[in-house]
Amino acid sequence: MYSPKREHSPQLELAEVTRLKRDAKVRIECCDNIGFMRGLADESVQLVVTSPPYNIGKSYEKRTSLERYVEGQAQVIAECVRLLAPSGSICWQIGNHIGDDGEVFPLDIVLYPIFKQHGMKLRNRIVWHFEHGLHCTKRLSGRHETILWMTKSDDYIFDVDPIRVPAKYPQKKHFKGPRRGELSGNPMGKNPSDVWVIPNVKSNHVEKTAHPCQFPVELVERLVLSMTRPNDVVLDPYMGVGSTAVAAIMHGRTALGCDISSGYVEIAWDRVHSWRAGTLRTRPMNRPVYDPTLPLGGHGA
Ligand SMILES: C[S@@+](CC[C@H](N)C(=O)[O-])C[C@H]1O[C@@H](n2cnc3c(N)ncnc32)[C@H](O)[C@@H]1O
């Protein structure tokens, strides 16, 4: 946790007070993530979910060499590992860095060795498939990104039940053996697999804010529900407009996060309060992707 000295210092400037927003379940701050994380205690976080800049020159990042980018990521990852509880998980949601000559560098492959240097173990490389984006002319259009799910130990929290999805053939039965005739699938649904089809947050998505690259709340909900327990601490060191914080409080977890943009932190804080007031619109987990060939897009009555 933050050192008491820092929290209660009489020297605390007004600007510092306003950039730090907190209550019993949420603590978010406008600052650089290394400074934010240095104030937190070892092994105090159950889950880190984040999507760092991809070094592609977005408004919130400064494009640099791939080597320098990786060095910066290594520092942030080292702090996340220090903060992680022994049963905890890090979910690093990432896409491609594109070189000046158009060469593609998949950042999960580039960053994976950093996690391995810390002894972390990969449990899944989750493929997030979305159906919209830029149309490329010199290569196939990119329609997926990945989440590296790494754990600190072999004794990690994972519960698939809260994130089961409807079975494809729920009436399927065992056709031989002692359980012949009984339903063969889990009545609660099936494991959602490591390929997640979830729309990205573009202009007509209900969660869209001023941020150019937010991830959908439902994507984080799956991670929070399966990898943490109520009241556990969930951290996002590149918090943007607080999608991770919203997913965490939706399910009774504690949210920590920071972003260098004060505008994004303000939006994040607003979203947290809108959620509590019951006015924040989020796309529900497991809603089928809109299919224009079906009545009502396949969303039912
Ligand atoms: C890909 S966006 C994350 C968006 C977020 N997942 C959401 O749903 O809103 C990356 C964010 O990292 C922030 N950022 C970049 N460098 C940072 C740093 N050193 N410390 C904290 N935040 C940083 C940017 O301002 C940007 O909002």
C-alpha cells in the first residue's frame, strides 16, 4: 500500500491531492506507473490486467526504438512481478508494433522472455478476435490481439465456473459406458476456450469514450472472475479510462490504477461513479456478436 508518509504528508500539494482519487474500493492516480507501483507493498496484488502502449505513435505515447520500448516494459513488468501475490496472475494484453518499413513485431513474442526471466509461467496465450479495424493494403488486415496470462507459481487461482459459456450441444449425451444416456456436458456451460470473440471498442460501442484504444470491460470481467476472489486487489498500471477498474468493482474487487493523462483519469473516475449510480452502459459478458443475417442481429427479443 502507499506509505503513510506519502498519504498524510502536510506538504501534499493541492495538485497532488486532485491527481490522486480514492475511496475504500478504488485508488487511481494521474502519474507515471513506476512511481505509483513503488508505493505499493510486495505481493499485495492478486491480478494485474493491462494493455500498455504498443510503440506505434498513438497520441498517448512517444514512439521510440523497439529496444528502448522493451527496456521500458521490462521495468514495468519487474514492478508488477514484485507486487504480485504468489497465487496471482499477470494478463498483458498486447498487439503488434509496426516498424517504419511496415515490418510486424508481435509484442507478446517480444515480451514473453521478460516474464520468463522472472520465473513466470504461461498458462494461456488468449487470442482476442474482433471483427473490425483498419483495412490493410500490403498485408492481411489485423483482427486479433493476444493476452499473455502468466502466473507466479503453480499454485494459482483459477475458477472456470463464473466464466462458462453456453455449450454448443447442451443436449448431447454419453452414447456408451455406465453413463450412457446421461447428459455429457457440464450443465453450467463449457470452458470459454483461449479464443475470445469480443467486439473492440470503436465508435458505436456503448463503452466508447474519448480514449482511442480502450479495451472492452467484458474482456477484463472474464479475467477478474476467473483469477481473483471477492475483495482481491486488481491493478492496471496503464489504466486509460479505467476499464479494468470498472470490471473489478462490478465484481466486488478492489481496483488500483494509474495513467499519465489527467483527462483519462478524470474519465475513469467518472466511469467508476457512473457504474455505482447504475448509469454506466457496458456490453454484457457473453452477449453474442451482432449478426446482421439473423433477426435482431441474433440478440433475441
Ligand atoms: C492502450 S492504453 C490503455 C487503455 C485502457 N486499457 C482502457 O481500457 O482505457 C495505454 C495507456 O497507457 C498510458 N500510459 C502511457 N505511459 C504511461 C506511464 N508511463 N505510466 C502510466 N500510464 C501510461 C496512456 O496514457 C494510455 O492511456
